[in-house]
Amino acid sequence: MRNWKLAVGVSALLVGSMIGTAVAQQPKEHDHGLTFMATALDLTDAQVAQIKQIRTEQHSQMQAQHSQMEGLHEQMKALITAETFDEAKVQSVISQIQQQQAAEMLNHAREMNAIYKVLTPQQKVKAVKMFGDMGMGGMHGHGGPGGAGAPPPPTQD
């Protein structure tokens, strides 16, 4: 029973990660997230340029992380399709995947914080209101419900 649950969990993890990798590799002709953010928050051209620069700097790190994750998924695939199931090796790869996911989340949080710092106090208030339900990660397609990770609005003195 335990191995069955583990296999189902690992399979779900693999499928989700493969979909995420495929989406991340699709060419982006337009950055709809940035366009939406620029319009919704009334960003200046200078702010848009700063945000593009932040995102460009993070892009190379994200590509390296995606490559590492692909390697881990290949390892997991090999373990799942092996004639004998090596639970210790599977648990090791799962641990590495979890560490990689945590590193990706940390880098994303850094990126979002850098973007947040570009905003004016009024834009910050508007951003928190707009994206509070999904966290600040929602500004370009990441984040989850409940507002986890959303910074508090600036205090009004």
C-alpha cells in the first residue's frame, strides 16, 4: 500500500513537472504578464524597463534550474521503469527534486521582491489589492491562492 501511494505521488510529480517544463520552454513573443502589470499599475516606461531587466537577470538562473530539474526527472523515470524498485534511490531523488523546487521558489521570491521595490507606494498598495488573493507571484503567472508570500502594503504615515 505504501509503495503504491509513493508511486502515485511520484507519477503526479513527474507529470506536473513535465507540463511546467514544457510551458516554460514555449517561445514567448509577447510578455502578457508584464503588459498586464504595466497597464493595471500604470507603470512608467522606466519602471517597465527596470522590471524587464530584473526578469532577464533571473531568466538565466531559471534556465539552469530547469536543466537540473530535467535531469532529476530523467533519473526518476529510470527508477520508476526499472525492473526492481529501489525505494532508497527514489526517496533520494524526491529529496533532490524538493530541494530544487525550494531553490526555484526562493529565486522567484527574490525576483518578485525586486519588482515590488520598483513600484511607487501607490502602485504597491494597488498591487497588493489586485494580486493579494494569489500572492505577488500572480503578477506573472506564479503564486497560489491565499496570498502566501504577498508583502504587506506600505504603511501610510
